[in-house]
Amino acid sequence: MDKFAEAVANKFLTLMNQGVAPWRQSWNSQCALPANFSTGKFYQGMNVWALMLAGMERGFMSPLWGTYKQLKAAGYQVREKEKGTTIHWFGYSEREQKDGSVKRISSHKIFTLHNLCQCNVIETGLPWAPSEPTKDWNIEKAEQVVSKYLTATSMKVVHGVPAYFPGLDHISMPTKSEFQTVENYYSTMFHEIAHSTGHGSRLDRDLNPLAKDVHSYSVEELSAEFTAGMLCAATGVSNQNTDESSAAYLKHWAAKLSEDPKILQTAIKNAQKAFEFVMGV
Ligand SMILES: [Zn+2]
């Protein structure tokens, strides 16, 4: 595992040992999934979690980030002594060869980002402040994501305990009114939707653990947890107070992750793909 992934994994473990599930939070700003402040594009993979954990650790109230230069050009001055957060970018650059052909070369860049909360607005000299979210914007957003996905996949939803049945390719869910809060309903629905993205006709993940035990301590389960966490963060739905975030549950996961840290990388990778699939249907 590379050093960056290792550092993220260690932060996960520290929080989990303190009884905090980093993927279960009360997302308190308009859109809590880390995004670039100027393009609005979400960061991806391990970077999502590196930024989210940095934000949690330092109490940032904004999911928006940028490089020092980008921020300055847009009228934001990073305050003195504010520490940046590193992200890694993996992609391809194209290089022209002597014979005129173009070769794709894998490329790796490291960027240091600052959160908008670490900036002053140059024009006023005052700290940047997030705007107040409007009422219920998050529920509307969550409903849009759910109904779009269910329609696009022709997913059948039957009444029952929360589960996804890979063989039948259907979701079972209690009704909205059976949940303590409407946010609980959406975060649970996101979790089951996340499992359903693994069906053979979609992203084709190994869903065998679900056939034996609906919500097990498998990589698939952690992938679904992370996907739901990302969907909740992107829509602003709080997924903090559920039974599953209990201390025992986290202790078990922490033990499992320290035994095999690769699980975390696989789950993060799966979750990124599942998140993009759900948002892109
Ligand atoms: Zn599950």
C-alpha cells in the first residue's frame, strides 16, 4: 500500500477506535462531498476521504477546496499558517512521438489544497463564510437521486426489512413512515441501492456474501457503507445516528481493517465506481 493510502487508512482507524464512523456524519453544509470550489467537480477515490477526514479533523464547514493559486485568482487569500491538505492525481498525459504518433503516458501529480474556510475574502479582508442552506433542499436532492436510479434500473422495491436480494435483483425496504427520520430512510435506501449497483448487469461485483448474510462484514458491505456515505454527503442527508454506528460495530470493522488494510482501498475504489454509477444513470 502506498504512503498516501496508508496515511488515510491510519486516520480511518484512529477515528473508528474513537467510536467515529467517518462515512457516517451529519453533513452540515450545502454539499459535503469534497469538491473543487470553482468547477464544483467532486474529488475522487482516496482523495475524497483524505479531504473529508481533514475537514472533520479541523472542523471545516465547507466541502469546497482549491489550490493556493486557484483561490487567489478567484479573490480568496489563504490565511498565514493555514496548513494545506495533499491529494494525489493519477491520470494520463499524451506525448507526441518522433514518428508523429501520440503515446499515452500514465502520470502522477501531487497537489496541495486549502479549504475555503482557511481563506479570507481579499475584497473585504474578512474570513469566508458558508451560506445558510435552504430548508429541506437535501431531502429533495436525495429523492431525485433515488427516483432517478429506481426508474433507470427498473428496480423493484418490496416492503420488508432493509435488504438487497442479488438473485431477485430487488430491494426490500420499510416505508418512509416506519423510519425515525426521513433522513434515516434515505441513508438506508442509499445503502441498498449501493449493493444493487454490484448486480451482474451493472458493475458486476462479487455479491456472494449478501446471499449468505444480508449485511455481513465483507468488503461488499464496507463498499456499500462508503457509497451510501458519499451519496449522503453529496445530497446533504445526515446518516449519523443509526444502530450500525454503534461502538461494537466500529470495533469489529477497525479490527478487520488493521488485519487487512487493503480492504479499505478496495472498498474506496468500489464506492467511487458505485457512486458515479448511481449519480450518472
Ligand atoms: Zn449492507
